[in-house]
Amino acid sequence: MAVVREFTLPDLGEGLTEATIVHWMVEVGEVVAIDQPVVEVETAKAMVEVPCPYGGVVTARFGEEGAEVPVGAPLVTVAVGAVPDDLAGAGAGTPDSGAGAEGGTPDAGGASGAPADGAADAGSGNVLVGYGTSAAAARRRRIRPGPGAGPMTGVPRPPGGVADGSAGAGAAEGTPGGSEAVAAGATAVGAIGVTAAAGTSGAAGSAGAGVVEDDSRTVAVISPLVRRMARENGLDLRELTGSGRDGLILRTDVECAIRARQERETAGAAGAATTVGADRTTGAGVTGVARAGAVATGGAATGAATGEERIPLKGMLGAAAEKFSRSRREIPEATCWVEADATELLAARRAMNVPGAPKVSLLAVLARICTAALARFPALNSTVDTEAQEIVRLPAVHLGFAAQTDRGLVVPVVRDAHARTVEELSAEIARLTERARAGGLSLAELTHGTFTLNNYGVFGVDGSTPIINHPEAAMLGIGRIAAKPWVHEGELAVRQVVQLSLTFDHRVCDGGTAGGFLRFVADCVEQPALLLRTL
């Protein structure tokens, strides 16, 4: 007898309360194995695959791609035990069984994914990301109803809205075995699986698995935002070539296509508004394309641009907004800054990057200066326990650094930065930056930082008063390094000058400590040899 198990969204760590569904990895009617990933979600930290602790037939999915799901809400229901052990042999005649002969399939006995020996409804218990069985997941197959299916018992529908199907699978009654048993065990879920595969998905105009299909052409699109942008602007994703990994179409690809089309329209119509499909874009008054990927759409009757766009504070954008707000509310911050002559620092970096030696980035050198300064001023490597009313000084430096990606600003964390050399820091920063731009950072690589280094100079600005990355106690900002007149050894000269700013939590230290930290960093920038005293 089949037992329907409901799998809810687990707590993915760091106190996250919700996640956004990015890509469903299974269809209703498919057989899943224990700990097989069933959905890819985007949290406030990263995109992760969520494994299901039950094995059996997927009877329902909850939530459309792009929908926000709170922790504890149902994701899927699985009919555990609905697939007999002899599925492979009995299902040889079904359309999706994959068998080539009556003798059964090559992977008989393991493809069903259903637990054996009475453990069908126990599950693995490994519902958190990164915790699962070491065995490879079994091949998924979709079950389709066969002729002569027996009646199914009623199964209570789980609470909440069902996105892909309106009924669950139940246990078979009076099925003697063989192909009839397979048909009876799959009657309810098979029909739902066919419907779900063909039709109702939350993202109109897109396939259910995050791709756009056109005969033999498959276009890789993961982000619901990218599909929405293309749909709202009348853009055919089949005409784009993705710049992401494995041809993945990114938001920047869609934005570039929109801008290119606008330029063509402006040149062809000499500034006149052009109607494309159901959308109407004007040559002027359209703002925020590069930032949000949306253009103002005209009304159905008048076609006049509203000039207003609304961007939901959801996902990473919403999490960042909440963290910034919390930092401003809870941390009494102050900022001090100083200009430093970075000419010698640049010369030292050039000397390190000799042919044959590991390449050292400028950010890695600044990171090494930070760790040396924190060793002298440990008060800034701390956090405040507001409940206990205590300042907690942390023994290790886990250095975060700001990285700009297509998904927004993220802060990867270099673990135990205080124990790494400049070459090791450079290699780890490069690795984390590459993973961040590919969207592959894990939660462990994005959390538990103790101090943040923010190199906003890459944007061509001199100074900033950054918001502290809560619950840390300080952030060091680095402006651009530019040639400026500077008094050097008593004479006016053109030197490479940088502005350094330190924003700190005034609860953990006073201005003397913060000023001492910043002055030490500036001295090391001007005279890198001072670092030798800290080794």
C-alpha cells in the first residue's frame, strides 16, 4: 500500500525563513530516489539544490518557478511504496520504461528509487543541503498509466495550493501484479505527470524545467527574472546566445539585446515610438534598463509610457535590503578616513609578480595588510551579543570581500585569512570570485565573516562610507588609486594616491582604536616593508 509523504522546505541554514523556486528538477509522475534533488531554490545567500528524503512517485508539486516559499511550506508529495519492486520488468511495455526487450531493463531493482525492506516510509532524514547518501541518485523515469488499471483509494490532499496537479496518488486495490500492478500504481500520478509536462507552469511562455524549446533547439534559461524580462519586452530567447557557463542566458544578455533593439528602433524611426508586439517602447523616458532589465510598457489604449517601474524586494535583493536596514538600526557606526601614498605598494606588487611565481592580486596584498592590522587591533574583529550585552572578540579572521556579480553584490568569505600568505590569499580570492560570478557559492562560503574588505575603487570612486556587514564590527573601504600631486620627501611630486575609509561599530571601540587601525593600514600601504615586523 502506498503512503503519501509530504516534503516541506527545510531550514537551509543561517536562520533563512524563505526561498524562491528557480527550477523544478522533477515532474509530477516521476519516480525519485531517496536524497535525490527535486528543486533548485534561491535563498538570500545562494542558489542550492534541495534533496527529498523520500523515495517513490511524485504526486504533486507546490509552487511555480519564481514563487517565494516559506520554510515549512510543502514542496512536493511523494507516494512511497506506489512503485513495486518489479517495476523494471513489469513496465517494459510502458512508453517511458526505456526497456528494449521483454526481459526487463538493465538497471532493474534500483531505478525505482523506492526504499526497500520495509524502509519505504522512513526516509533518509538528510533533508539539509549538503547532507545525503553517498550513493548516486537512480535514473528518473516517468510513469504513464496503462490499460486495465485498477481503482485507487482516496488520498487526502495535502494543505496548500497545488501548482502542478490537483490530486495525489493512492494505494492500489486488488491489483494482482505484473503490468496491471504497474498501471494501478501509476494511474493517479501518470495522468497528472503528462498534464504537468505539457502545460500549466507559472512562467508563461517558458518550459517547466527552465528551458525554452523549439523543435530540436533548447535554450538554457534558469532565472525567472530573465524569462520575465524577455517576455515583457517581446524578446525571443531563441535568438540569443548565452554568455554564461554552458551557454546559459544571463540577465546581461537580455539587457544587451534590449538596448541593441532600442538603438535600431531609434535609428530607423528617428526618435519615433515603435510598437513591438504587445509592448511599446519610446525613444526617450525609458530608464533603469541596465539596472532592472525592464522598460516602461504602454497602455493598451493610449500606448503612453507610465514612467514608473516596480522592482520587488525579494530574493537576494530583499535580503540585502533587510541586512542594510538592520545594520543601520542596530549598529551605532562611525567612519574615519585617510589618504595614503600607494606608489610603493604598487611597486612591491610588481616585484612579487615575477615570471614563474604565483600571481598576487592587489586585493590580496590589502587583505594581508588587514589581517596584520587586526592582529594589532583585535577589538575590530568582534561582534556584539545584544541579548547578553557582551562584546565577543573572535579568535580567527574570516575575511569577507565584496564581489559584484550578475546576480548582485555578494560577499564571499576567506576562511582563516590570518593564517594565509599573500599567495594563498590571492589564490583563494580568485577562486571565490570565479565561483561567485558563476553563481556556485555555497552557504559556507558566504557566511560567518568577521571583517569585510570593500574595494569600491573598481567603480572609479575615491571614497565611501560603507554600511557595516551585520553582525560584524567594521569594514575597510578602498578607493581608486589615482595619480595626484603629493609632497614626497619634502618635494611636490606626482604619486599614486588612495583614500582609505574605516566604518566601525562604536560599541566595540572608540576613535583612538579605530584611528590606530586605519593609520597602521595607511603606513603599510605607504611602506609595505612594515609588514615584515608583524611576521
